[in-house]
Amino acid sequence: MPKLSLVVPAYKVRGYLPECLDSILAQDYPDFEVVAVDDCSPDGSGAILDEYARRDPRIHVIHLTENVGLGRARNAGLEKARGEYVLFLDSDDTLSDGALKAIADRLEATGDPDILVYDYARTYWDGSVRPNLRADLLKTDGPDVFSLAERPQLLDLLQIVWNKAYRRDFVERTGLTFPPGYYEDAPWTFGSMISAERIAVLDRVCVLYRQRREGGNILKTVSRKHFDVFDQYSRVFDFLEGHRELDRWRGPLFRKMVDHYLTILERPGRLPRDARAEFFHRAAADYRARLPEGFEPPEGRRRHKYALLQRDAYPAMMSALAAVRTRRRVTGRTRRVLNRSKRGAMGVFYRSQLKLPLDENLAVFSAYWSRSVSCNPAAIDAELGRLAPHVRRVWAVRPDAVKHVPAGVDYVRVGSREYWAAVARAKYFVNNVNFGDTVVKRPGQIHVQTHHGTPLKTMGLDQQKHPASTNMDFRKLLQRVDRWDYSLSSNRFSTGVWERVYPSNYTSLETGYPRNDILVTATAEDVRAARADLGLREGTTALLYMPTHREYQRGFVPRLDLERLAEQLGPDVTLLVRGHYFYGASSRLADLQSAGRVVDVSSHPSVERLYLASDGLITDYSSAMFDYANLDRPIVIFADDWDTYSVVRGTYFDVLREAPGAVATTQEELTELLRSARWRDERAAEARARFRRRFCDFDDGHAAERVVRHVFLGEPLEELPPIVPLDERVPAPPPGPGIATSDPISVL
């Protein structure tokens, strides 16, 4: 029997669940079990739990067949818990370092009390941490073990279940269970605290309480579900009726009830406007029905509100809340002033266009900060032209990039009158980054964020942990994210990352990446044509070298001696070198290209055609590896500066350990690897297969079709083409006889 059982219910937390579980498994105290409850989560949280359970036998997973809510999911975990003590942890929160050891040590030092109460801190998206405002109540003044009667002020702590360790036999003896509905912590917390004979405290932050920017918090949800609070306090007072020996707590719990009701009434963003009067009248009825004899209301302004509730004086209460309404008006006025200033910067013409009706058949596209016509937006553009030709497609292009716009593409120059007219009136926006801060999101407009890769390196809010990697204004970033209606994903891993690092109210579309459709649908003739465009002669093995951007490196300086590598690999090998799009032209590459064995393809308009033309990929930390894996062709990782890169930029996994193929950390290793068969042997293929299972979830050749049919044509997701299982997909054929040699990927 373990000392501690941690019950972790999970529902729609795929972006946060790994961090929660990692915080548990990283504890330096080993005597625990995790009872994880998949509350029929639709987002793959259950699969994450199963994967962790496969890695660590201390994790036990329960999969519920229907969604039952947080309280009953906790009950399911509680039934399976075997530990001497039970702890609850919400799956978007984390344990602090050393928390379990501190809890276990305190339990031992205090003689195994019924309940141990420990501290927590709130953590925010901007990296700030705010302490519990009532942490003073956890000071260890006085006896180590006590009853609530000796320290009744503990009732003033937040009514939460996850800042306590409960002796399991105490829970069973008391008959505690969680009810359904909102505010399910109240009956459990009050029932346990007033029943416990031996309570101890631990003045240490053990839980980091995540304040999500959106979702996951009932306190930020406008809903009639807040009426559930009445049922919860009915359960609290029913518990008192069944335990007359606890009658002394009727007054303190009445005060907690009234304060809770008033808090729900006073806080904006909880009750629908048309439900406020009804809530007040029900609260007033509870007040009169449960008012204890001799109860003395609190002093100050709170006393006046108690009196208004007792008299059921709703109009007077609304007057008493005038200060709150005033604050709202001030906030709204400030926001309007800022918006007027912003619109003033946009110019008179844009303001005039914003007053015109939306063009329901206009879509504006952009890619890579309007540098090119490419990537996921280009693939969606092409499919939109096929399935919905009535929609006019316009690309926003920087003036210095106009020369690269393909013939026949309708475009506007960023900053021109035509551009402002288009972004003011377009119904649809499609981009793989973000439109500029000055673009206003009008009601009725639809923004599709396609992204442009699977994240190995940290992105969005996670970059706050690596300040050397960015000078981003994260508040402005989130303002741009708030314009998104849809966020595309090519795998479940990405979905979880995007939802965590770009928190907002968009819908995640697990369609696959449209740009990768061609990697599944292309034919041998397409491969042959892609190679011919690059002038690759028969018998040539083409290796595509795609290093990523490094924040600590100015300009594109290949980390390989390409001339020496080409010489050592022999005349039948051509290196196709593509620098990151952040970098400009490289004079060094131009010099090497003249020899014919190193080809600079940095400006090639379609990286997907480069993938098709190549026999293998050499990369470091670029997202190219995730896309290229869809071809099921060899991938080699050249990671000579992993220690530096992983610290400066931060990464989501160790590419040296979880690579999609063979790994080299020096040029000598890379050369030897490529001159042998190891870069494409069975071991490399097995690594690639594992990588594909993890990261090639949705790229089955139908991504663009799904996006167009759902976003532009309004078809329900369930009517779209189902994802073709990975084992049933047939990638584009590799270069074969008649294109290269009879052994097309050999290097001698």
C-alpha cells in the first residue's frame, strides 16, 4: 500500500496534462500512486494517460464511458485509491518541486492526522506567480495537531479540495463523496474540515494553481450552472442535520454560504444578465430559511448586503453594486479610447471601409509575414479554387516580394489602399502566422491560423521561459491570437501545444496540414518532374539539407563544410541546401553552387516539391522533419549544437533520444554515417516508424479538402472525410528506377 494516492481527473486538458504528470513523476519522494481518471475526454487526454501509464507502473488509468463531471470523476478515482492518504490534483495544475516529500514528512511529524492542509500559489500565463492571500492561516503557531474548533479561521481558506491530504480511513469513516455540478468542493471541504478530529498544516507551497487565460475555470464561465451552488449548500446543511454533534458550525457555515452567494452576484462574467434577479431571490430564500438563531452579520459594507439579502431587496442590492458598474464603465471607456486611437493610426480610408458590409465571397491569404505565396495557405487557396470557385482569393504580399508572386495569382500590396479595402471587408482570413496588429477583427469575419510546422522548439507563451530566444510582446501576441477562429493541427501533439501556448477561444481543427497533402497524393510522375526541375541527373542521390534558424547566429552560415562533405560523399551525391526563410541570400552558397554538387534551393517556391525530389533529409531541429516523415524516407539529424540550442530556445523533447532516424553530432560522424548504410538501415527505419506513429496522425492527403468544406462551405466535421489510418496510407513513391539508380538511396 503506497503512502500517498493522487487522484487526477482529466477532461479536455491535452495541452496541460503532460506537465501535470511530469510534475508528479519528477518528485523526489517515490512512495505514491497516481489514479488518473479519463472523464470520457474527447481530446485525446485518455491516450496521454495511457502513454504515461505504459512508462510508469505507479500510474493507473480509469477510462469512464461517459462524461460525468469533475466531482464524480474524483469519486471514481477515490474508489480505486489504495494509499494511506488521498490527495487530489486537477490535471491543469502542477506540484512544486519536493512537494510530496514535504507532505509525507509533515504527516509523519504530526502523527498521521486526519487532514493535512498545505499552501498553493497561483501561476499566470505571463509567468507571474501570486501567493495565496491567506497563507498566514497556515503558520505553525501553536500545537502541531488541532481540531477546527481550535483554529476556526481555517474556514476562511479557499474552498478547495486539492490543497489537502486526507487520511483514507477518515474519508471512508465519514462517508465523504463528491456531488455532481459546479462548486462540488464545498460539501466535501466543509464536511471534512468540521468532522476531522486531528488537523495539521504545512506552511509550504505544494500546488501551483494554473490560472488559464481561457477555459477550464468555472469562475470565468457565464452560465446558469452557477445555480448549482444552491444544491451544494443544501448538501452542506443536510450533512449538519445528520450530525447534530456538529451543530456549532451552523453559524460559520451560514456565513460562508452567504458570502459565496454574494460573490457570485458581484463578480462579472458568472451569471447571465437575465438570471441575476432569479439568483438573488433564491439566495434570499436560503438566507431566511437557514438563518441561525442569534446570528450576527459581519461589520462594514458586507453587513448592509446581508441585510438587503435578508429583506430580498433586489433593487437596493443593485444600487449597492453601483461601484462595480462604475468600474466596468471606466474599463469600457478606456478600451474605447484605445480603440479610437488604434483606428486613427489606420487612416481615414480604412475606417471608411470598415463601415461597409462584409464581402461574403472574399478571402485574404498570407504566408510567412507576406513574404511568399506558399505553405498551408497556398494549399487551401488551391483547394478553395477547386471546391468553391465563387470565392475570390486575394493574397497580401509585401511590396518587395511582389516579384515572386506566381502568374495568375490575385494579390494586393501590404499597406496599399487595395490592401486596407480587402482586410476591411473580407469574410475569410487565412495565414500561417498573424496579420498585423492594426488589422481589426470585425464581427462575422473568420480567421484561420494554419501554422507552419510541428513544434520541436518552444513556441508562444512557452518562450517566456527562454527570454534569450525572443523579444516578443506576449500581450500583443495574445491579442492577435484572440482573432483566431480556427487553429489547424497535423497531429495531436501539436494540438496540445497550440492550445496551451496560444490560449484563446478558437476551435482546433485536427485536419492535417494542407501543404502535406501532396506528400501522400503525388505520383511517380510528380516525383520525376520535381527532380527534373532541379536538374538532377539520373543516378544522383539528392540529400536535402535544411537547418533551422538560430537566435544566436546572424545570417545563414551552414554548420557543415558543404564543399568537403560533397567531396567525401562522391560524384553521385547532390546536396540541396535550403536556408531558413529568416535569412537572406548566402554568398558562400552561391560560390559552392557553381561547382554543381551543392545546389542552393533556399529561394525555391515549394519546399514540398523539394521533399518529393530528394532521397533523404538532413536537418537539425527544423519542423521539416515532421513533414518529411510523411514520405517515409530516411531522415538524418545533425545536431552539433544541441546543448546550446536546447538551452537558448528550449524544446519539447530530446531530439537526440527521439530522432526520426540516425543521429550525428559532428561532421565526421555525419560523413561516416552517410558513407555507410546506417542512415537508411533497419534501425533508422524503426526510429522513423516510431516517429511517424507519434507525429503523422492526420496528414493523409485530404487536409485541404477538410478545411475548405468545413470553414468555407459550412459542412459539419462529422461529414468530412475520415482520417485514413497511418498503416493504410501510401506516401508518394521515392525516386526509383529511371529516376535515379536501381538503388536510389545508396551512398558509396
